[in-house]
Amino acid sequence: MTDDPKSQRGYRVANTFVPARPLEPALYLVATPIGNLGDITLRALETLSGADVLACEDTRVTRVLLDRYGIVNRPYAYHEHNADEAGPRLLAALEQGKSVALVSDAGTPLVSDPGYRLGQMALEAGHKVVPIPGASAPLAALVGSGMPSDAFMFAGFLPAKDKGRRDRLAELAKVPATLIFFESPHRIGATVTAAAEVLGGTRRAVVCRELTKTFEEFRRGTLEELAAFYDEQKTVKGEIVLLIAPPEAEEAPGALEVDAMLRQLASQMPASKAAAEAARATGLAKKDLYQRLLDLKGEAGEGA
């Protein structure tokens, strides 16, 4: 699938031409810069220049990167609109023992892009899949945001329609991790407004715009503050990553609160069910609550 003479293959860094080396047959998932072309890795350049077949979402976008580093390998389009046709051709190249490199327009392939399908098909056919790590918008946003990074969840794009968006936010409301979303500039105002109403206006969030580019911006605040800011904006430009902080940890109920809850529930239902209901409400162990309820009944009997 390539017409480029292998003798010309290689890449140029600091005015030095580095000849390409042969790659073993495999599907290489190559991360590319999300904005600043200097964020490419040497391993990625070696892979892009040496692959027998180079597939990408948009050949025009990838050509800019290839020209920047003097790579003559010809890119072929593979995207959601031609995946049914292009996918089998790429798999056929793997069957022939060729190396196939896949890039998205920006960032790491398979993260919210059609490359996921190709990766799955390659694995199912028994081919080797090799990740070439590098730039990633969710991780760049996370480390620059100041949000907790010990646990995080990338949730892709929220639904475009308001009800679907709110339902999805409600599902994620209690996830004990920083939530990371991709969002389009014309929907960011509606999204932070919905998030403020569903998750609570005081929850912290960060809107990251144009990461690694000239007009990179991190706008931090509560969801209520961000909703007010973006509601006032006529237009918002650029690619956006939205991060929302984990919910505040709820304080465990005190012993007196638990006892009062158990007494109330026990007056309405059997002891076992009362303990189960209390366990769901407090997060405490059912067996401990059941034993405490028996103790309370015993104390009540002694007092009588």
C-alpha cells in the first residue's frame, strides 16, 4: 500500500537525517502531538518513517507532521466513514507480514476515535499490537489542572442532548475520582450548567482549552462559577477538556445517629431487613448493624 522507496525513509531532527529501520510485522498505535509538534517522541518518528503502511484519520493533518520531520512515508486515510473498506485492507497488509502504523489527528489512537475497531480486529486475527506512547490530552489536562490524580476516570464525550447529558452526569455523580471529559466549544456552556445543577454548584472543576498550543488556558472554579462565565461568552474557540473534582467524602454517621436509624427502621420492618436498609444508608456492615439492633432491643427489655 505504499509507493515510497525505502531507501528514502527516515526522519530529520536538528538538521540530521536518521535512516529508518525495518519494523517487525505488527499494528503500531502511535501517539502524535495534540498541538505543539515538538511533543513527538523519537520512537514515534522512527515508527512513522519505517512502517510499511501508515494509516491516519486525515492525511492533510498527518502530512503537516510528516513534513515537519522530513518523513516521506505516504499516509492512507482510515476513519469512521471508510473503516469498513479501509480496515480489511490494513488487516490484509498485516497478514502479508507488513508493519502498519496508525495515528489519529492528535493524541493517542483508540482514545475516542475509530482506531479502536482496527485494534480489536487485529488482536482477534492474532496480530501483534504495539503501543507507541506519547501525547495524551486527558493526561495533559489532568496534570496541569491541579485536580486529584490518585484516581481519575476518562468518560469521553457526554451526550449532545440535554436529557442524555444530565442522565450520564447523574450516573457518574458518586464516582470517587476526578472525571475527565472531551467537549466541543459550542456545548461547553450547556455542559457546565448541567453539571452544576446535577452535581452541585460548589463542586470544583477546570476547563482546559487549546492544550500545548499558543493560547493554552486553564480556567478553574466551581461549576457554578464556570457556568456563569461560559454563559456570558459569545463564542468559545478551540479544543476543550473538562475536569470535575471527585465528590466530597461524606462523614460517617455517629453512633447516636445509627442507633436512632435502627430503632426507626425496626419499628417498620423485621430486624434483618432493618439492618440491611441501614447498611445501604450508612455503608456500615449489615452483620454489625444487626448485632447492634439486637443489643438495643436487649437494652430496651432491661430498662422495662
